[in-house]
Amino acid sequence: MEGCPPRMGRGHLPTAPAMRCPSSCRPAKGARGQPMAGHQRLRVLGSLLRVGYPLAFAPSPGCPFGVSSHSGYHLRRGNARDAPERPLQLQGDISQQGPPRFPACRRILLIRPKMALANEGNYRELRWFTPWSRTRQTEEYFLPRMLQSLTKQETVPFGDAVLATRDTCIGSEICEELWTPHSPHVDMGLDGVEIFTNASGSHHVLRKAHARVDLVTMATTKNGGIYLLANQKGCDGDRLYYDGCALIAMNGHILAQGSQFSLDNVEVLTATLDLEDVRSYRAEISSRNLAASKASPYPRVKVDFALSSREDLLEPLSEPLEWKYHSPAEEISLGPACWLWDFLRRSQQAGFFLPLSGGVDSAATACLVYSMCRQVCEAVNNGNQEVLADVRTIVDQLDYTPRDPRELCGRVLTTCYMASENSSRETRDRAAELARQIGSHHIGLDIDPAVKAVVGIFSLATGKRPLFAVHGGSRRENLALQNVQARIRMVVAYLFAQLSLWARGARGGLLVLGSANVDESLLGYLTKYDCSSADINPIGGISKTDLRAFVHFCLEYFQLPALQGILAAPATAELEPLADGRVSQTDEEDMGMTYADLSVYGRLRKVAKTGPYGMFCKLVSLWKDVCSPRQVADKVRWFFCKYSMNRHKMTTLTPAYHAESYSPDDNRFDLRPFLYNTSWPWQFRCIEAQVLRLESRGCQDLDGVD
């Protein structure tokens, strides 16, 4: 999402636009057209300053925002040569690797490189780039000859500097720099910079918007000034979704808020602000002014340009507003749905195939596709021609216009209930009813012939026939028979994804959707290469607790009464024989722990970075009112035994929407060994010693646990 600045009015102030563009790059023609469209809107709105997200202009064809895929730099000459009278552009994310990219402009004033690189969690920027480390210093950068011919410049300043216009001073920080302990805006503000811009690439995580807004408002509360945050929006071709949220703030107040989730490729925010308000605000903060008197100056690049005008005297000023946050359930309904749409249109497939079991997880996945269809219809109704062109390509009908989400869902979503002899009538009916209510093309089939054939091959080769535990079989037999059913479902899913449209006389194939939640993945409560193995998984980074809240939201907001029965039913894999026609196993009973406990374990393991002993020490105090130290120890030991035993399954997890801070994704977010000593001898001995110590003291003082 791009963020544009304030429009200066009243002779002392800028009009600030915030402009958002997508993170996913279309073909060259489209990539060029989107920033151009944004500029046209800015000229209409009267804005003279534009802040765009990193690499918004002249990206390598097909290259997304993520730094790991930067394979080359290309400047489309037309972008610069054809540029009319455009707003002053501030754009960042130029790191020291090869020739930098340049925005479309007639003259380059300053190249401001990144000074802090994201190198944790999902990011590995230090693998590809080197940050600029010389604070308040610049050097002359010799432009490539192709740029020299366009801008008529031989060199430009490169480094840590600010722009001084005739009426104000503008500084820029980039993405990660806002999140560092000593952000550049602190020293820039002390040196007189009044407008801070941030071209950001910040991905969505549930409940993260609060942190973003707090960082920006606190930056301007302590130091005064105007802050323009532009964040990109869209799927980057991987597990992340960038959720926009462009904003404009001044002196601790929000003046403009951009949408957090949208299928629109360009969004422009504007605010009309008075620079004198910044100056008077700063004059009242004595401690800030004392610190400013000792501040080291930044190099200033003088620009013969003014953001304000005497003619703006009668322009009405923007009023502060209260930031409107989405609930976590609303975030789930919007973010993963937008991510699914980006994957669908960019993969050039004809839709999705979802094994629908009648449980909460697969129902939540189905509801996300339905939410996607609602957003597509809404975008088309609002005149979004790009979304209309994409949906026509997907359904292979050039005159098609989606109006009804249920009708569109029937075109792009195929659901399938794969019954076995262990499936109940209740789950079959719940799946069919939900499919009917959202409008998906639904298939019901029986996998028993395939399961019996596979088990028969084993019996023919070995002369032995495995039995379920309820029929006298061992634990190994019982587990193997469950896994055969699960893996057969994956094979059937891919067969139908490839050929079901062919059987209906339609073109293309379908993307297979997985529906394993983050808690089950963390524990490894899934079969390797079962229906958890798919092309993409929109709920793989979402906890069971949040998924249930999301399904409740869909029940009420989307008016899907079938979800009531799904929420009321116990979670079950239905892989063991029924007892009198009813489910005989439940997920929490199989796991030996509750989903609520799993969320706690996940955050302690990943976010707090605790091992078995550290987790015990935290939980023995946290759960002191409900569990004895012995019970806490048993829970922790059981979790770590199961977690370490199943860690190898994380290496084959389906790419999932990243929405949770404790995701066990082994691809790049949670890099850990996948072979552990599952007995944890040293850690478990320490836990046992601490339990004995607490029991001997009668648990009178838990503060001594360390």
C-alpha cells in the first residue's frame, strides 16, 4: 500500500496523500499503470508529496516485494521519460546490492538506503543486502548511463540525509527502522525534520495493527511532527499477506486511516495539515527542545520546491479520528480471503478443491473461500475492472459478471466429503448442508474400496491383516489403519482437483486447499501426506480458538445456520470404528491436551523461547490455581514428547497463511531441528527435581521457582 503525505495548506501546511499499491507484480504493462493511476488521483487531490511502498516503481518483471526473490534490476524507460508534472516522490528500500532501482521521475534528489534490515521470523534481508551504517553521511553515487540520459544528472547524493524544501524539512525511514529501539525519526525530529515518511512492507499478523498504530502515534507524541506510513498490500507469492493500513498522523493523533484489507490495487489517503501546529506543539515540550539543542545535524539536500501555498489559507483542516480496528474474527474473514484471491488469480487455476469433513477446520476454510467470493462481488459492484477481468479469466467466460457470492462460489469451489466406514451420518449431513448454503459444487464419495485395496495388498504380501484396537489390534496396527484412510483422501483429492472440471466439460484444474490449524501442526496431530498436504492452507497459521471465533462470526454475519451444528459437535478425525453408529474418538482425547493448552504451549515455545524446564517454571505459576506442580510437569513432559516426536512433519507442511506468532512453519519462520531426543533426559530431570522441591515445601512459595 502506498502512503501519500499531507497537502500543505494555509501557507504553512501540506496536503498529505497516502497511496497504496499491490505487492504482487503484474505483467510490465500493468505494473507501470498502477503507480500512474495513483499519481493521477494525487494531482486531482492537489497533493504535492507522495510516499510509496518500496520498489513500487520499475520492478523486475514478475518480481515481488520479498527480498529473497530480487533477481535483477530493470528500469522501464517509459516510466521516467513519460512522467508529467508529478508529486515529489519519497521512496525507499534501496539496499547495497547491485545498482538500485529508481522511481519514475525527472530528477533524483536523494537515494536514501535502508539502515536497519529485518532479519528475524519470516525475513532474511541480511542474506541479500548490507544496511547503510554511516549515520548522517552521504556520498556521491554515479548513475548508470541509461539514467543519466533521462535525468540529465551524473551523480546523486546517496546516504543518510533529509530534504529541505522552501517551507519544511522532510525525512524518511524505511519499514523495519520504525520498529527499532532507536528509530531514525527520533534524531531527525530533534534536528528539525517536520514530516516523516515510511515506505513499508509490513505483513499481516492477527492483532498486529495495534502495534503499528501505537508506534506511529508515539513517534509523533514524544517528538511532534507529521508521520506518513505507506504499507504495501497483497500476497507476495509466499506465506505472507501485506495488509495495507496506510495512515497519516500528527502530534500523536491519527488524521487519516487506509483500509486494512481490500482487492483494490490503488488507494489514496489525503489529509490537510498545518505545519504551524507541529511547531507550536514542539515549542511546548521543554525536554525535547533541550535534547534538540544537542542534536547532530543531518546533511540537507536543498529542494527549490514548496509543499504549501498562500492560496491554501481557506482549506479546511483534517480532524483527528479514532482508529477503527477489526476484531480477530473479522481479520480472519478478510486477510486469508484476500490471500486466496491473489493465489488463485496469479496461479491461473480455475478454482479450489476442498475436502470438507463437516468439522470446524474444513468448514472455516470453506467459509474463507465464500468470504473471498463476497469480496470479489463487492469489488466488481464498486467498479473494479481489474478484479472483473481476473474473475472472467478464472471462470473462462469473457461476458461473465459476478453478482451473487453463492453463484460465484459454485464456479470456483468444489467441496468433497470422503466417507469411510468410520464416518458418521452427522458429519456427512453437516458437510452437505454447509456446501449447499455457501453454494459450492459438492461431491460425496466413499473411499472404502480404495482403503480395502491398499490394506489387501499388505495382507497379500505378508499374510497378516492389521486390526483396529477395538477389534483386538495393537497400537501400531490401529495407527497404521487410520493413516491409510487419511492418505487415501489426499490421493483422491488431487485426482479430483485435476480431473473434476474435465469431467464437467470445463477447462483448467483446481488448487487443493489444506485445513490443518496451527495448534495441530505444532503438536504434529496430523498424518504426514494426508489431507493436511495440499497446495496452500489458508488456516495453517490460525489457532483453533481463533478459528472457532471466526466460524461464530460467519454464522452470524454470513447467515450460515449449518455452522451451528458444526460448532456444537466435538472435534474428531473419524478414523476409528464408530460405536453404535456414533463417533468413538475425539481430537483432544487423542492429543492428551486441550486446544487452549496448545496455544499456551505454542507461545511459550516460540515467542518466549522456552524449553521444557523454562515452560514448566512459567506454567507452575500461571496455572497454580488449577493444577498442582506435578500436574503441570506431566502436561509439559507430554507436550514436549509429542512435539519432538512429530517435529519431522513440519518439514512437509503445506504453505500456509502466516497469521500467528507461534507458527511451527519449518520453511523459514521456525528453523529448528527435526530430530530430537524425545526423552529430554536433562530437562525432565530438572523438572522432576523442582517438583519434588515444591512438594516438600507444600507449594507455599512458588516465587522461588527459577
